[in-house]
Amino acid sequence: MSRGSGALVLFSGGQDSATCLAWALERFDTVETVGFDYGQRHRVELECRADFRAKVTEIQPEWARRLGPDHLLHLGVLGQVSETALTRDAEIALREDGLPNTFVPGRNLLFLTYAAALAYRRGIRTLVGGMCETDYSGYPDCRDDTLKALQVALTLGMDRRCVIDTPLMWLDKAETWALAERLGGAPLVDLIVEQTHTCYRGERGQRHVWGYGCGECPACSLRAKGWREYAGA
Ligand code: ZN
């Protein structure tokens, strides 16, 4: 099944957005990707993007035909307006309200709004994002209600239908690995393990069965737990 008018995937270079990219390549005739450079500490994530894009097209011949250009937008202003462990050299920890101090207020609202403006220019109707509220850190801008409301706001504000697809919204991390396996078999799972990056600290020295990372930050913990449940199932 494929739908016309194409899709723009918010592709950070992490596990979730890489799975979303494969999901979109399976469904849409043309797929473009967008990434954001906002001075994140885990910049290594951005470096994984090109490698992953190049190699994912080797998995299915159709995907090579469908994958269009990549766009990188510079949002350094995010580091200026927010006080967070993602953009500053601080210990990653839980805040008093239960959110990790990696929380950048409204980050996904900004990302999706910039992506929608880019999609408008490219004649693309659908945005695809890896937001998820099943097995997540509690970020309110990842929740389904937030994204539904933003979809309405973007559609009204640009006077053109804008669809935000979030294929991982109701999947836990183990189910996200299983989705990758359904989409591209073992080659896609292996590619995600090797060529995506999730660790908030940006560490890439140690290779675990689930990929690279410090193994201790909230992002690594979620990824490792999901892998254990997926591989052990
Ligand atoms: Zn980590």
C-alpha cells in the first residue's frame, strides 16, 4: 500500500525515527527526511543519519526508489531559550516533577512546525514522527492529544491539510523492535542496532547487543529494556 503526495519523516538518527523512516518507505511513493541541529550533546546522532539513509535503501529495492532528499535545519535558538541537560554539560537526572532534566519545553511543537513549513514548500502533506506515549520519558509534547491538536493548528494555520502520522504512539520499545523486523527483517534490525543512536550522553564507545551508548541514561535504559523484551520473547 502506498499513498500519494509523499511523506516527510522527522529523522533524528535514533532508533524510533529510523523505524519510522522504514515504515514510511513501505507506504509512501516519495519520502524525504528532516533533521534538526540544536546544539544537542548527542550530536553523534546527526552523524548516524547519512549512513543509515544510505544503507536502508539496500534493504528493499523499492525503498531506494522512494527515498528523496534529506534536509538539515539549524535550530540553535533552542539552546538559547532552554535550560536542559541535552544542550548543557549537566548530569542527566530526574527533576522534582518527575520529568528528566533532558526535557526541552515544546521541542516537538517547534520541530513539527518547522517540518510542516518545509513540507508545505515541498508539496508534502504527511509528517511522520516517532513520538510515543507508551514507553517514554513523560515528555508532554510526545502525547497523542498534543499531536492531534497540533495537526489541527497546522492545518488551519497553513490552510492546507496536514497529517501527523505517529506509527509508534501505542507501541512499547519491544514492539518497536518487532515492527522493524516486520518491515525489513533481520537486515533492518541489524542496521538499527549498528547505525542509530539513542544515548543522551552521546557516548558511542561501548557496543551492547542493542547498540551503542552509555547504558545508563534514561534513553539507553529504555532502549536496552525494549531489546531484552524483544529478544527474549
Ligand atoms: Zn546513554
